[in-house]
Amino acid sequence: MSTTRPLRIGIVCPYSFDAPGGVQFHVRDQAQALQARGHEVSVLAPADEDQPVPDVVVPAGKAVAVRYNGSVARLTFGPRASRRVRRWIEAGGFDVLHLHEPMVPSLSMLALWLAEGPVVATFHSAQVRSRALQVAHPLLRQSLEKIAARIAVSEDARRTLVDHVGGDAIIIPNGVYLDDFERALPHPRWQGTPDAPTIGFLGRLDEPRKGLQVLTAAVPAVLERFPGARFLIAGRGDDGAAEAVAALGAQASALEFLGGISDEDKGAMLSSVDLYVAPQTGGESFGIVLVEAMAAGAGVVASDLGAFRRVLDEGAAGALFRNEDSADLARVVVASLEDREGTATRRQYAAGWCRRYDWSTVTDQVEAVYEMAVAAGEATPGRSETWLPVRALRNRGEGSES
Amino acid sequence: MSWAETTLLVVAAAIVVLALSWVRASRLDRLHRKVAASRIALDAQLVRRASAATDLATSGLLDPASSVLVADAAYAVFDAEGAAVTPEDALDMAGLGGDRERLESALSATLREALDGPQEVGELRGTLAGEAFVANLAATWYRAQLARRFHNEAVAQAQRARRHGWVRALRLAGRAPVPHTVELDDLMPAGLGAPGPGGAAQTER
């Protein structure tokens, strides 16, 4: 459905590619998706000269670990970085600049400060207000006003933006390559039967935020109704596994620990299990794994975090339970396993619903945003050719005075 | 204080005031240009949407009554006054004009009625030509929504800048007209397969 002409797109990522993170993955996949559509893409990201990076990435110098806003982040800044950003912008001759997290004091903020043409910005985090940002706000405001189009990746990110920065943003979610998950073949070893269903969990085992302990506490009640049920637990973290085993005692044999699994196995697991449970207790701004599970065809049961509720279309695409409430989780799991028809309906709905998170849909939307930003940029009347800018306006009001 | 000292102070103060005004004025000027630019982009996109609607109406894929009504609503948009194609127009009149806004909203409402229900749209999309017309309408419509959001964002920024004390006291905005947001109903039909949240579920794909 896209009719976009090929554009020269400059994308700036504030975080280093040597550390895995949501923003980096997003930038990498987005660059790839845009290239596949015939656009010319260059990504500027913090990286050493000798650090291996994807082809599309232009290294902007080493990221330095600094304390910022209460935690340590690896960012790139300073005059050398500024020079590199300037050179990259000049050499690129971009039709549009796409900056990720321009409020994070790193490359994106520098690029925004230096940018002249159409700028699109994406806000990812539901970040807390920083005092330093407030102090610097008068300096940043001028920069922020250069942004032609603001994108938030989720409702939560949009809220943060509205509350802390002011102004609004359109929501374009993170993209997921769904095809791999839709095509994933089930693995017989992980498939259940009506009497011995399989229930999957994915995530770090020793990170309480991922909620393994919530699931563990729900296991006995599920086993009471389905004695043959198996729980497939994928993810790293030996301490978490030991804790779960200790908590369950004799019933721990219902747990099967798969360790860290490859993307391929993840797809296979999600398409094999009867139910995928996401008991995360907080800190999730989106929920990519839920989308992957929907695409793979797993029935989804998730905690009722705001982000999850929205990804599951308020429960139409997957069942929700009260966050951190193991009894409610057990109830919902048992109900979903008993009501196979209802679960199948939700799964069917989810298969269509989750397409909106596919990169093909997301890229359509991003291209539309670029087009509008470029259109406004091309229409910009008389780009500051008067020495005293105010004159242009005065004239407009008074007609002939000059 | 000697006469020379006083003069020096006055001159210094004047320079400070002038410099601050210049900064404020250039910011205001930049924001006004941004408003004008996004206004032109929005205008062009709304016209594209109307012409996509006309294409669909004249394709023979809709029922005759819907065809006539959609075409009529779209032509009304073409004929409406207040199109801003040059920067001067755009700077002169920042809003879209009440008439135009009503007509655009009416086009949205008519299209929503004509494309009511995902099933109907699904059938339309069943044919190759139908898919092309509907996809074009969806694409131009979505872009019009974006353009309006971006324009209103720019207007809000300009309005904020104009409210600033310095700007008001020194009348830095001159007689440049106050920019207005564009308010119109551009909610997409549920079945159009609008990309993204806020739009419809894309079950027909």
C-alpha cells in the first residue's frame, strides 16, 4: 500500500550496539525494514572504530559509562561526538532525520541540536522526570521545536511525553518480524494433550519483575485440576530455578527447565504450548513476547499491566489475570484450559490482531510519517533568507512596508 | 553617576533588550514558518484524500447511492475556499476555515457510512481494482490524520511562544495572524484496515 518514493534516511541511535537493548534492536530492525523497501539508510550509533557493527551503522565514537538520572548509562557526547554528528549529517544529505530518544543526552540530542531539515523523533521510554532535563529545558526547547513529527512506541511512552515534555505524539508500536513466528513448527516434545497440557514461560528466572515466582505459586492449584500438566520454563538464571524447585517441593517435577533458548526454539515452543503465561509484574512498556506468542498461535495468559492489556486488546486476544495474584493466575489458567473453545476464539482473533505489530504494518506507518515530515519540510516558506527574521512576519501583517 | 556612565548603562540595557528580542523573534518566526509548512502539507494531503475518495466513488465498486454521495462530498471539498498552496496563503490564514473543516468532516462521515463494516470492505478488497482503491484511500487518509496531528502540534508550539511575556510586551509577533488548530472529524472507518492502534483490527488481511 506504500507509494513512498525512495528517501535518504538518517537514523540516530543514542545507545551503543555492544549492549543489547530494546532501542538498539528496534533501530536495527527498522533500518533493515526500510532498506528492504528501497530506502537509503544510514544509522549513526555510539561505537568504537574497531567494534563490529552491522553494515548500516556509522560509528560515532566510544560510548562512555556515565551516571545519569540515578543509573549508569553508556552514552556518547562532547565536542568530538558533535563534530562527528555534524560530519555525518553533512555527508549524508538526508531527506529526513529519524532520532530515537532525543531527550536522552547522547547522539540523538546532538543531532537534533544540529539538524536543519525535517526531523522525526521516536520516544521509547516511560522515563521519569530528570531534574537535569528540567534545568536544561530552555536550551532544549528550541531543539524540540525542530521536530516535525513525534512518535511514541506505546501509550505509556506517549503519557510520559505529554506529562513531562508537553505536546502530543502519535503512537506507532515497536515492530516485530512475525513471519518467523507464524511459520514456526511445533515441537512434539513440547506439545500437550487435553489431560496433560503444556504451559510455557519465557524470561529471566532470577529477575522478580519477570514474575516466575507468581507462576510457581500458581502451579499447585493448576496441578490439582490437571495432574498431568507440564510447565516449560525457558530462560536463564540458576538461582531463580533453584528457588522455584524449592518452593514446589515434590511437585517440582511438573517444571521442565529449558535454559536459554534460541529464537528458533522460542518460535517452536510458542507454537507448541497450549498456553503461554506472561506473569510480568511491572516495568514493561510494550510486551514484544506477547506479540510473538500471538503470532506463533499460543493461547496467551498475561498479567493485567497497562501495556499488556493494550497489546491483548483488553483481553480479546488473550486472557488477563490480576497482577501478582497467583490464585487468580491459577484460576485463569484452569479456565482457559477447560474452555478450549473460548481460548481458540481468542487465539484466532489474536492471529489477525497481532498483524498490526508486524514490521510491514509498522513500516507503512513510519513511511507515512516520513512523507508528511518531508512534505512539510519542502513547503517551508522562505527558509530564513531575511537577515532580520521578524521582518518577514511584519510585512505579512502590514502589506507593503519593507 | 556621570552623564557618560548613564549613557553607557542605557546603551548596554538597550543592547540586551535588542538581543533578547532578536532571539525571541527568530524563534517565533521559525515557529510561524513551521505552522505554515505543516498547513500546506495538511492541505495537500486532505485534497489527496478527497481525490482518492472520488476515484473510489467513480470506480463503480460502491453502490450507486454511496457513489453519488461520496463524490458529492469530495467535490465539495475541492470547491471549498481556503486552500493554501503558497506560503503567503498559509501564513495569512493559519486555520483551515470553518467551512472547509465542516466539509472535510462531512466527507469522513459519508465515507464511514459507505464503507460501514469490515465485511463490506473485505468484499471491496476482494478484487484487484477494489484493493487498489481502498488501499489508496486508507493510505491518504492515514497521512491526512498524521498531517493534522503534526500541524496542530506546531500551532500549539507557536501559540505557547506568543504567550510569552517578552513577546507580548514588545509585540514581537507584529500583526502576524494568530495560528489556529485544525479541528475536524477524521476518524477512519472501522473496516478500512487503518494501520496501527486507534484504527481497526486487520482481520481481513
